[in-house]
Amino acid sequence: MTRIDLGPVGLNVVDSGNRDGAPVVFLGALGTDLSIWDALLAHLSGRLRLIRFDLRGHGASDVPPGPYAMGALVRDAEGVLDALGVRDAVFVGLSEGGLVAQGLAVKRMDLIRALVLSGTAPKIGTKAGWQARIDAVRSGGLAAISEDLMARWFSRRVRAAGGDAGVRAMVERQDPEGYAGTCAAIAGTDFITPTSGLRLPTLVIAGTEDRATPPDLVRDLADLIPGSRFELLRGAGHLPCVDSAPLFAEKLSGFLTAIGHGETA
């Protein structure tokens, strides 16, 4: 792991795989850390350059006082790629990470050549709903909301088999200040207009069992970006990189091949 100091915040980064390979950047969901991608990366080519980092307020990244703004989260991603000297990356954004990916693609087309957007939208939830989430976390910590999150993130089949246990523990160990600060960033974000102006290869992925960002909401995102490709993963929830890693890897690898994102930069 590497720490990248961006001035206002230090971020935890893992830069693995082939350093001379085509770069693929991964950014996960609110309440998770970069280990959310472990199962997926095990199915990808080791000849790719695989970059992951923790959102500010999450994992081993710094936890500055909230609330945060989406512009700051986009600058964090921009700063990581600039610090690593990365250009023309494929950015894989899951949920909150997908919002950051959209904002970065609009701001810095030199950094991003293609997007993979999973379980996300240009606008997620309502301000009132996010404020209720913030209030619950500030009063009771992440344990106060983890049961509801697991019910919306995973299918009943996965939960019955205990497949949500690791993610639940991950969520509950996050810092409440970082989580609440990021909720505020999501609450203030509406990327419908800027995202509709994107013109780059895009794969949009939805899980049939996702109750956090239902398939119809995610399909609307695909419809917003001309020429994008929509994939519905049967049996997958909000985190297909966890509950459907081989299938997610298959769709991602096929997309990389289709756009010619090869093994050397």
C-alpha cells in the first residue's frame, strides 16, 4: 500500500499488477474500503495495471472533518492519477465511486479513456433521505444502519449463506465522520446535465437484486450516455464485485478487449 499526500488529505492507494500495463482504476461504494475489489481482481489479467484507493474518510485514508463536497472527492481521484502519472485509464466506479468517475471524466478527459459504472446514477437519493442517514450514523454509528444496508445490497440467498458478513464488518469499522461527510457529498450531487455530455466508451452494470440503485435507475444512466453498453447481472446485488465476482470480471474483461485497452500503456 502507498500513501499519497494531496495536501488537505492523504489517501491510501494500492498500485498492483503490471506497472507497464494498461491502467484500470477502481473506486468503491460509500461505507467500503479498497478490499471490496479483492475477489474481482483475482479474476483479471495480471498484465493490467490495477489501481485502487480508499475514499477520503474511509479505510486507511485520512478522515478530515465533514461535510465533504463532490468536487473535493473528484479532486482526490484526480490527484491520485496525477501523482501516479496515469493517463488514458479505464475508471471502474461502484455506487459512490461511480459518481466520482462521472465527475472526473467530465473534468479531465486526458485521464479517462473509458468508464465502467456499476450500481450508480448521476443522482442518487434525496437530500432528506441522506440527512436521515447522517443523523442515524451520528447518533448510533455505522452499526445503526448496517442491517438496512445489507438488506438492500445483497439478495436473500446471499445473506442466508452468510455472504454479506464480511461486508457488514467492513461497513461497521468505517469512521462515522467520514461516512457522514460522504453522505453530504452525495446529497449535493446532480450530474444529469454534465454526464449527458460525455462521449466516451462506457459500460454500465446493474444487478437484478440491487435494492440500493435498482436496475431501472441504472439503466437510465446508460440511456444518458450515447453509445454506452448496459449489462444486467442476474442474481447480483449492489456489490457484484463481491457476490458475482467471476461474472463481473467476465463483463469487465470483455469490455476492455472490445475497446482495445490492452496490456501495455
